[in-house]
Amino acid sequence: MAKKKYWQSFTELNQTETHQKLAANEFREELPVVSGEGKGIENASASRRDFLKYLGFSTAAAMAAASCETPVKKAIPYLNKPQNLVPGVADYYATTYVSGGEAIPVVAKVRDGRPIKLEGNTLSTYSKGGTSARVQAAVLDLYDTARLRTPVSISGDASTALAIDAADKAILEGLKDAKVALVTPSISSPTTKLVIAEFLAKYPGSRHVQFDAVSYSSLLLANEASFGKKAIPSYHFENAKVIVSLSADFLGTWLSPVTFAKQYAAGRKFDQKNPELSLHVQFESALSLTGSNADKRYTHAPSAEGTVAAALLGAVSGTGATGVEGALKKGIEATAEALKAAAGKALVVSGSTDPNVQIIVNAINNAVGAYGTTINWAAPLQVAQGIDSEFETLVADLNSGAVNAVVIYGVNPAYEYYNAAGFAAALKKAKISVSLSERLDETASLCKYAVPSHHFLESWGDAEPKAGSYTLMQPTINPLFKTRQFQDSLLVWAGSANTYESLFKSTWTSKLGSADAYMKALQDGVVEAPATVAGAAFNGAGVAAAVSAVSGKKGGKYELVVYQKVSLGDGKQANNPWLQELPDPITKATWDNYAIVSPQFGKEVLKIDIADSRQADKYEVFMKKPVVKFTINKKEIELPVLIVPGVHAGTIAIAVGYGRTKAGKAGNEVGKNAYQFLTYSGSTVSWTVSDVAIAKTETWYEVAQTQTHSSYEGRHEVIKEVTLKDFKANPELIREERNAELKNYGGLDNYERDGSPYPLHDRPGIKWGMSIDLNSCIGCGACSVACTAENNIPVVGKSEVLRFHEMHWMRIDRYFSGNPYDADSVQTIYQPMLCQHCDNAPCENVCPVAATNHSSEGINQMTYNRCIGTRYCANNCPYKVRRFNWLDYTGADSFKDNQLTEGVGKLDPAVFQMNDDLTRMVLNPDVTVRSRGVIEKCSFCVQRTQEGKLKAKKEGRVLEDTDVKSACQQACPTDAIVFGNANNPESEISKVRKSNSQRYFAALEQIHVLPSVTYLAKVRNAEHIAGHAEHEGGAEHAEAKHEEKHA
Amino acid sequence: MAAFKYESHVREPLVEGKKDYHQVTEDIVRPIESSPSKLWWVGFIISVILLLFGVYSIYREVTYGVGEWNLNKTIGWGWDITNFVWWVGIGHAGTLISAILLLFRQGWRTGVNRAAEAMTIFAVMCAGQFPIWHMGRVWMAFFVLPYPNTRGPLWVNFNSPLLWDVFAISTYFTVSLLFWYSGLIPDLATVRDRAKLKWRKKMYGVLAFGWTGSTKHWQRHESLSLVLAGMSTPLVLSVHTVVSFDFATSVIPGWHTTIFPPYFVAGAIFSGFAMVQTLLLITRKVLKLEEYITLEHIEVMNKVIVLTGSIVGIAYLTELFISWYGQNKFEGWAFMHNRLDLFSPYGWSYYLMMGCNVLSPQIFWFRKMRRNLFVTFFMSILVNIGMWFERFVIIVTSIYRDYLPSSWSTYYTPTIYEIGFYVGTFGLFFTCYFLFSKFFPVIAVAEIKHILKKSGEAYKPANEKVETESTEEFYHQVSHHH
């Protein structure tokens, strides 16, 4: 059987030669295909196999070419992993933010050995977890390319690096037998004080001078006169029902704004069941952040600040408001009545640099029973201790040779001192001068040596911003450079065997009693004594003299107020691009200082009538602003001017903190230095100038504003505000207004369903939501910087902001209303604006590639690597929160060498500073760095929601509010932002929305995009809402509406 | 031959001068066979230079980013999409002329359809540049194509009007190209047959697809024309409708308008005819084709211009009325403040648009003006300026001040590279048009021959007696003569 043979043909049977040949072939018959040359396919020059090879190769090549892979940078893993370090898991260390005298307890988030984010320390009763924009931005200073990296010896413009030993040797040589002045900002740190004492003891005849760029000498001197204490009490704004501020920007820049903002917010939180609010009255000349939040605001000439204080004292004490007239007089009288009515629950603060004014204010506070209630002498504030005259004396002593050595830390008098040139000349006379500051700033570069100190995130230390409230500092990273903490330098030069760390440890261990208590304190970051409140005996002897000293002061037609911006403060952080790019709350300008002037100034001098919509249009749609030459104290300066409603007619305001020359790439030559306009009055440095000459120039200068239109044009769909009076009369006012807006689409109750022809989606599980209380938002911008830090938001620089290209995911919209020509009538409202995470998002359906879509948790998410950059989503966003990467801001692009330094699309040095490998260490590894050509926007901090969910999951429980906080929410000093799972009835967001149902609204609710971010309407403790037609009667409001339109 | 009966003697002849079939071929094909004139070279070189500048502008934009343009966080689309819509609009006349007028048996289309169709194709090519290069990451542009991929369930978003654009424009381009090319085949064969040079014979031989002029070929050609005309007709309406959806389906006041589809289509035809006028007035002069593109042609097209211009005008007014009458105050603001207010930042552009598009075409109510070449040429330019501003007004003046006053934009002016891109598309358009006029018959030879004996000046008088004859007599005559 096995041998049985089948055959198909005879040829096969016979196994002819032809057959065998054919059988060996795959195809027995000739293939019918004929190639171009008439040959069979087998003989064609390119075989089928070759064709497939070519096809495969060319496809692969095209794919490889198209994918534009970025070069892979390899990270080196730990050979021996440190015990407590898990790559990818953040550690948190309590430490302290210090700038000048200011000290804020913070918690540093450290990822893989790098601090990348600062949060407020909630264990502190001093700050209650609040932060400011500057605190949020401080982490970037750690990685500043302009930091001095080694000790140097300096001669002229050249500096030579020194080894620390060589530097010590040279400096010790120089300090031998010298009479040293140690110049620092206000020092509240108990251990640093020990160090300083040891240092001074080593050099007899030496002294410690505290110099505050923004000094509170007037307050210290006035308190010495009134209470016999050269100190500043702590304030309790939360206890005040009536708050009166005389030019004190206590929410933005005055003394301890972070803590004050927290306290202030307590009186602004609104309970709809028990509708009460504190009353905040502001008297000022320019428009400050604090003034913009006031319920009532009265403006006056800067020179009249004493007169106003005296009149208020008169009105409070019953002798009548004298020296003032008109609306101001009425305002003062009404304020006095309110203060008296709220005796024991009233507080008056003044930002004046005149001790006499502060004495008068002390008298008012005494009269209204503030001491022991809203002002606490039991725990004085220690953030400002510098006395102006002491530094004045030091300069004289340097010139006379009474002091011949200077050691400077943390201050920059060659820039910040009113007489910087005088100081610089005096410094030259010292036989040795050493700077311990972190950078080679204006002052350090005049010194002979600089031994840079650590950044606070690399340091040990402590601070006592308020007596009894200690906040500790521990290193969160090894020093990046060859720097040494300034206390250590002082100890070395004092010949001490101690290091500061050991001194710090032993001091605190003995203070707290045990090593365990020390560890606990270090972990917590704060040590606090039980709080007590006490008044002090008021000595009114100097009041009459003070009143007569201030009365009758008159200024010229134009007067100057020098102020600090919320973003930059005294200018120490001028090289911080995050702060430079943070829009000023009032002007929304970035990267510059300028002169703020009133609409009257605009009309008379610039011939721009901002009440005229045509002229206002022309003024606002171009970034270039007219330049005016100001002659102030015989010094001339040319500055662009910004017209700001709410500024007193004759007032010109210029911010300090700009015009740095040795700050670094980003901060140099930004704006002009306004410290030069301060004057020394004999006891204090004055921040006002009573006569300014002006001359309009023909030049223009571009000021980079992020918002140019200032009125909300009566669009109550965007913003809702109501007076306390009206709310009490009808708590349903806001709901009625909403119902009217929605009545054609089902009204309030059925709107969600009837507002759309499409069926509703159910939203099971988690539904993220955010509520923003417009009543407690003060517009400070801390959220904006926090968001920048958390989400790796690129800095674009002035050139790009000018082109309206800034990238902030979280911005604060600021609107004015009222009559621009009546400064007192102007009201300001802030609206934090971020992606609203609409459930019916108009951006989602227009993306051709579905790069933006909705998560099952209600987050409107961006898929960066799917985005092709059509920008349709940005166009279709009613809130205009989407940001496009116009250029390669991050250096993360796969195209090489595509960052221009000139021509169209040029980038500023600040961008390159941010792209430096050092600066990039601040990047949050949980968040993608976006490349050129894609859209980005608020993600509801999706990296945080994911982390929070994981945490809850690992612990086998449901998600709680504490698991997830958005960066903006965490940074907000007034807790205006609440974020969480709106589907959980127990979550704070649900509770806030429910308990504030009468103020609840969504911006542009009527277009049925169903935002997940909702707002709570602002309630003003004012007579009326400027320009609000529906809640007022008569012709007055019609007129107001008209005016508002043009504001 | 039945149509012969209905050629009205009232109508002017569509081909002037004593022409026979040979003369027609001679007149139209001659420019292809002779070397181009100096004027042609000058025009061509200028076009290529413009094109190169456009290429450089795009190179800048792709390399450095869309920041090479002055768009901003509020104005995400400006010149780019304005130019896109403008070019797409221009690309409408060709298909309208070839398809709809073919279906309506409008004999006059034969003189102009070839050039108009070519213009359509080039305009759509120009238009297509903008949505492609306006992307932030153009190297990922293929994401808009629904192709099977390894990215899991990731697919294009069929809800997005931009995706509809992708389909609408590509379909339109393909069909227009086929239509144009199928019409060219008999003429290309003519060129081939006349060719004396070897390369020419070979090139046109390939291009003519082996056309022999057999009855079967003609029959298929006619059927194909009809089928393509049938396919193109809805496209003429749909393409600009879809483009208008880019705006109409959005939530932005001034964009979100239900009137957009018909308004855009009318505007597109309006601008398309204007562009046809511009080009043909030059072409007939330069190539000496006045006898084929006659005053009659120009007058007819001017009638279309005044009609569509007036439709557009009605649309503008309707829109304006509704914004006032309606209860949407945001829309009211967009129209009353951003546009109608002459002194608002962009008010001037609205009035420029109104003046060019609505007022100026009314001059064509006068026959004298319709037949005046200079007026026509000037008007054709004016209309296209106006139509450019229409798109600019719609796009920019709507978004630069929309819902949130905080985001109202600063004044938007284009950068040199933004302008360069636009200018570059002119370069592309005219480079293509110059090459076309050199290498292809700018008038459909075969189709002209088709109407020559009923509408040609030399034949028409002889036909006039037909008008008075009865049908029976006519048939009798026809059957006996042939």
C-alpha cells in the first residue's frame, strides 16, 4: 500500500525531464503577467519581494521622520535608595518663608529631593495656612540663575570666586579691630538674635542696624509716644465690625497682609440665614488692593492724610470734623458714627509714614475701644522693627569713620534706600564691607566681599513674627551652591565653635524640654504660646501736638504717592518671573511700573476722556500709553501713565520694586526705581511728595496689561452683586435675577433639562466642582501664582504679554463700575476666572480630533499630545480661559533652535531664564510641560485629584475633602475657593452651595454650558451697587448705568 | 438639434466674428503652441516671487510657532481663517458655472467655464493652505483623517465643524478637479493632434487619455459631464454651508447665527463671479479672446453679481435687525457696538464691507455700467475686497469683544508673515493660473464649437428665420438637408 503511486498525467508517470523541471517551480505554467520590458515577472528588475521591502522601508522611514522623537535624556537611578525616599512620592517639610522681616509658616512639597511647591502651614494660628503671591513664588527663587554661587571678592565690576576658607581668612583679616555695623532687615528669629549678640560681642563698638526697605518707623515711634513701647501690636481684624483704613493696604502690602487677609475674610463671610457683614471704610489717595475691597471709599489728596485723621478723631471724640469739607466731611462723619456705634468692635489702621498721623490714629483707636479687643498688645508683631533714623545715623557714621566695617545681610540699601547714592558713597569709605545676601545685588556688588547665604529652603532657622508665635525652618534640599547660611558666617567670624545648626538644635531642645518635642516642633513647623489679648494704657499727651502738626498741610495740584505693588512688594523678588508676570490687581499690568493717574488727569493733561467710549476704546485697545515727565523733588523721571478710576484727581502713584539694575536676567531694567522719590523728614522716611510738576511728552511706551477693558458693561450674567440692604429686604434677589435670565428656557428649576434639545447625561460617581465666593475674594493673585507653580505654566515675558499671549490658567478679572470722574463712587469687583469645566462644554464638540473631552468625573480635560492646535476651542470658549502655546516658551519643543531673540515672535530673557536647567528643577514632575502649538488650560489640578483618589483607594475608603485640594484653593488666603466632589452631599462644596443657595450663580448661565465652577454673589455693605439698574429706583441709577458703561 | 429651435434671436451672439470650427481651434489653441509673451513672463515671475515669500512665511510659522502671527488669547483666528473662507468663496463660481448652468442649459457658460473651473481649483488649493498651516502642530495634521490607528478607540470627532470642513473641502476639490479634467480631455486631444513637437505630442498624448473623438467617447463624455454636474450641484451649496457651520454652530455672538448657510453661499457666488470677472477681463485681453469672452458674457456675470450682492445685503440687514429685535444682548452688543458703531475699533471694517458688497454692486442695475469693462474690472476688485472684509468682520469683530469684557482684545493687526502667507497664496494662485493659461486651452474648444452654429455671430442671422417657422416646417427642413 505504501508503495502505491498516484499520477496525474503521463508525463508525471514517466517523470520526463520537462516535468521534473516544472515540478520544481512554484508556478507550473508561465505567469501571464508581463513587465514593462516584456520580460516575465520573475525577471523583472524589481521583484515583488523587493517591492515589499521598499514599501516597508519607505513607510517606516516616513513614520520615523514624522514622529520627530525628542532625544531621550537618561536619568540615573539611585544606587542605594535613601530610606525614606520613594521616587515619585512627595515629601512635605514644614519650614518658613522669610523675606525682609516678613515670616510666613509654610510647608514645602519635595519631590525626588527638590522642593517644588510651597503651601501655607495650617497648623499656624498666626497665618492659618494663608499664603501670598510672593510666598507662592518664593520656591522659584531657590533655583534662580542669578543667585551667587560661591563666595567672591569684588573690585569694581569684577568679582573673583573664592574658596570659603580663603574668604573667611580675608574677611577676618579685614574685620580685625573694626567697628562693624551689621545691617539686616528686621530680625524676629530668637536664635539669630543669639548669633548676632555673639558676633557683636566679638567686635566691640559694633552695632546691629535693622533696615526695612518699607519701614514702619512712624508706627513704632507713635506707639512709643502713645504707649511707651517702640513696638507694633498685633491686630485682630476678625473681631472688628467696623474697619477703617487710612491709606493702609493691609490686604496687600501693609505689615502682615497674609494674616490680615485671613482675619478680614472672617468678617466678609456671608451667612444667608443671618445676613451680616463687617463694614470696611477706606480713606486713601490712590486705589489700593484694600481700597478696592472697601464697602465705602473716600479719596483725598495725599497731603491731607493728617487732616483726615484729625477730622476723624474730632468726629469720633465729638469736637467735629474740621478741616475737611464736602463728601469727605460727610464720609468722615458717617464713619465716625459707625465707629462709635461699634465701639469695642472697631479698628482703625493707617499706612501713614508720619508719626503724628499714627498718634492720632492711636487716639481714635483708644476712643473706639480698640485696644484689648481688635488691637492686641499682649503679642506684638515683630515683622517690622527698623527705625529710619538709625540707618540715617549709620550712613553719617560711615562717612565720619565712626563705623568702618559693614556686614550686610538680606537688605539692599543701594537700591532701596531713599538716598541710595549717599549710602553707596558711604559704603565705599568702610575699610571692609561684606555682603551675606543670596545674590550679587546692587549693594553686594559695592561690597568688597560677598559670602552668599542659603535660600530659606536650604536653611535652618526660626522666626517669631508675632510674639509667642514661633515658626521653624529646616532645609528641604542640600545647598545647590557653595553658599553658607549667614548665621554660620557670623558664627565663624565671631570665632564661635558652634555651627548655627547645633545652636539652633540645642536652643530649641532646651526650650522645648526634650529631643522628641524638638522633632515634633520641627515636623509641625510651629511652636505657639497660648494666645492672650491685652490692651495698653494710652497716653494722650502727644495727641494735641500731633493734630496741630498735621493740620493745614496743603499740597500742590499734583501730589505723589509711592506704593508697593502686591506682586513685587519692596522689589527683593524682582528677578522672579512668576511675580513679574502676575498682573497687578488694580491695573492688570505686568513687567513694569508706571504712574497711576486719575481720569481727571487723563482728561486735562493727556486729553483722553475715558468716559467717552470712543476715546476709551482708543486708549484701551493699544498697549502703548502716553509718557509723562514728572519732576519730583527736582528729580526728573519719564513714566508711562495708566488712567485708573478711583484715584483722587490730583494724585499720581508710582510703585517701588522696579528699576533694579542687578537683580538678574528677568528683573533688570524692568520699570524705574521709585525709591529715589522718598524723602527723609527728620524722623521717618516719607512715601508721599506734596508737589509734583508734570509735562506731557510726545513719546509712548507699551505697558503689558492682561486686561484692558475695565467695565463689565452691566452684564449681570457674568457677575452678580447686591447690597446688604437689598439682600436683607429680599434675599431672593439673585435667584429672581437668575430666573429672569432663564425664564425662556425652563426657568431656574427646569433649566438644565429644558435649556437644551439633547437628553441629559447622568453623572454618577465623582463630580468635581468648585465654588468661588466673590465676597471673600480680595483679588490678591496668590491663586494665580500657585497655579503657575503647580501646573508648570510657562512664563512668556513682557514682549509676549504685550501681544496678549500670557498663559495663566487662573486669572482674576477686575471690573470697575461707577462714575470715573467721581473717585468715591468707583466700585471694584474681582472675579477669579479659570476653566469652568462645563458639563456641556462648547470647546469639546468643536475639536476635530477630540483632543479636549470630558472625563467621567466632570473634568474638561486636555490631551496635549492629541492637540493639533486649531484654536477652535479657544475661540468657542465663552470664558476665554484657553491658552495657546504660540511660541516655544518652555524649550520643550522637538524643533531645535526655534526660540528667537529678535524679530517677530522674539522671546525675552526671562523666558530663557525659566528654560535654564537650574530653573527647570522647579517643574512639577506630575504635570506635562506643554510644547509649542497646543492649547492648555485649567485641569482642576487633575494630578491632585488622581493622587487623592489613589490615596483614598489605598486606604479603602471613600474620597474625602481633605484628600484633594486644588492649588488655587490651597493658596487662597481668604478661603474664597472651595473644591471637591459635588456628588457627595457631605462634601464642603455641596454644603457651601446649599447653604449659600441665595447667592449661588454660574457665570453666563443662560448659554447652557453648565459650568462646574460656580460663584457666590458679592454682597456689599454699601448704599448701592454702582450702575446697577435693577436694584435701585429713579433717574439716578439710569445715569449711573450710563456712567458705568464708560468706566 | 432640438435646442437649435430655441436659440432666441433676441440674444446676442456668444461668439463674435466670422468663425468656423477651424478658426475657433486656431484662436484658442494658438497660445499653447507659441512661446509665451513678455507680459506672461513678467506676471509669472512676480507670481513665483510672491509664492516664495509665502513659502518663507509658512516656514517661519511652522518653525517658530503661530506666534509669528499676531493672533492672541482672545482672537484665535484672524487673517488665517478669513483668507480661508475668502478663497473658498472664490472657488464657488467655477463649479456653479460648470454644474448648475450646465443643468440649466445656459449656453453662455461655455465661454467662461474652463477658466472659471481652473480658478475654482486653484482657489480651493489656496484655501486649503490656511486650515492646514494655521494648526499649531501641522506635522500632526493627519490626525484629522479618520484612519484606523493603533491609538485604541481614538477617532476623529464627527461633531466638529472643522472635521466637516475636511470632508467638504476635499470632496469639493476632488469633484471639481475631475469635472474640470474630464472637460479638458477632448481639447487636450485637439492639442495633441495638432502638435508638431515630439514632447508636446507625448505630453498631451498622455494627458488626453487616448481620446479619439469617437461617438462612443463623446457619448460617455456627455454622460460623465452630466453625472459630475449632478454631483457638483449640491456641493456648490454644501461647501460654503459647511464652512459657515464653523461659525454658526459656535456659541460666540456674531458667529452663532442661523442665517449663515444661505448667506455664505450667496456671498461665495458673489465673490466667485467677481474673481472670474477680474481674471477673464485680463485673459481675454492678453490672449486676444474678446470674440469668445464677449461683452454679453460680462454683462450676464454682472447680473449675477448684482443679484448675489443684493442677497448678501439682505442677509446683512436681516442679521442686523435680528440682533436688535432678538433678546440676546450679547449678540446685540456684537452688532451694535463692535460693528455698527463706525468709531468702535473695527467699525471701519463693517462699513467698508457694506460699501463694497451692498452699495457698490447696485451700479449694475444700469446696462451701460454692466457693459463697461473698466467699471466691471474696478467693481470686481471692490467686491473681493468687500468679501474679504465680510469674513474679517464676522471672524474678528465677533470674538475680539465677546462675552467677558475682561478678555476683550487689544487691536489686532497682522504681522508681516501673516500678510506674507496671504500674499503667498496669491502667488500660488497666479502661478497656477499662468501655467494653466500657457499649457491648457483657456476656453473649452469643444464646447464653444457646440454652440458656434447656433450662437455664433456668423451663423445667427441665418438662423433667424427658424424663429418664424412652425415646428413641422423646421423638422421637414432639417431632415431634408442632412
